Amino acid sequence: MDSLEKARIRMEHWIEHNDQHQQEYEALAQELEQAGKQEAAAEVRTMSELTGKGSEHLCQAIAALQA
């Protein structure tokens, strides 16, 4: 397996890991909202969005490897 294949596999793993974290962030944001902590929930949701953007960039990097 060459280094580019290893890089693709690592990035796919990171995307999967990010997806898991994103689900956890959303669950936490809901808990915070139910506890009346709107500002904290909004910050956690922002983190969730940033994690999603990170995954988008990793997907673009994978696509660039295949080009």
C-alpha cells in the first residue's frame, strides 16, 4: 500500500470519526437547550457545524487525490 492510499484511508477514518462527534455534539446541544442554556447550546452547535466543514474539506482532499 502506497502513501497516497494510506492517506486516503486515514482521511476516511477521520471523516467517520467526525461524523460520530457531530452526532454527540448535536445531542449535547439538545440537552443544553432543555436545561435552558441557549448560549452554550449555540456554541456547541457551532462546533458541530465546524466539524462538518472539516469533513467536507477532507472529502475534497480525497477527491483531489483521485484526480
